[in-house]
Amino acid sequence: MVPAMTPHTKKLIGTILILLWLVVYALIVTGLAVRILPHASWYVSLLFYAVTGVCWIIPIGMALPWMYREPGR
């Protein structure tokens, strides 16, 4: 049986994964923006930045409860 991770280990792993996610997400969104937005109208650009500006938080919102959950739950 595998022992439960300590809270410090979970926070360390979660922090590293969040930082990696932010870098990867920024690169993906930047690549999409370069291809989509140069010839797009202002409202498409606004929608793109509104959606991508909010979507980065979804995976982080799922990781934070895991990081702060007490062992044994």
C-alpha cells in the first residue's frame, strides 16, 4: 500500500504543475493569437482574449482543492 503524500509534498507538486501549466497555456494561446487575430475584427479579438483570459484558471481551480485536501480524505 502506498502511503499518503504529506501536505507539503502535495503543495510542491501542485505549485510546479501550475507553473508548467501557465507556461504551456501561454505558449498555446500566443500561437493561436498569431494565427487567428491578425485579420480578425475587433469583436473576435475581444471574444478571444475574454475566453482565453478566463480559461487558464479552470485546471488550477481543480488542482487547488487537491493541494489543500487533508490526508486520508
